[in-house]
Amino acid sequence: MKYYLAPLEGITNIYYRNTFTKYFRGIDKIYIPFINPSSFTITNKEKREIDPSLNDTHNVKLIPQIISKSAKDTIWLINQLNELGYDEIN
């Protein structure tokens, strides 16, 4: 059986994820709360959430999630996430 940690907006932020995985094992994937690209930009908070150097999740795979109404913004963000090393996006 696989176990995934689903996001709760405002709760499962980077600090929660890092602390949770420090004390609890057995999670297979963690989903990052939705990122909403707008005009080829994301907020500083969203940048912090996806920054691999800040995500110390003890080898648990992180999955960014995108929510957008713009195909161009979505493609731009997918490329940005790929450059950061993410190979799976929801």
C-alpha cells in the first residue's frame, strides 16, 4: 500500500512537511499545495514551497500541483519545475 500526504492550504506548508517527515516515516509522496502561475510569475511563498534546497523531506518525493486557467503560464511553470528537478507534476 502507498501512502500520500495530501495538501491542506495554509497547513501543510514547507515547515510542516519538513517536520512531519523528520518524525514520521512511511509516506511515499507528498503533494505540495497548488501553485497558480500568473503572467509567467509565481509568488515568493510559492517559490519557497518548491525550492528543493529548502525542502528537507528525508527522501520523500515531492509532487508540485498546478492550478491555472492559462496554458502558456502552465507550460512556463512546468518548465521551471523541470529545471528544479521535478519529474512528476499534478
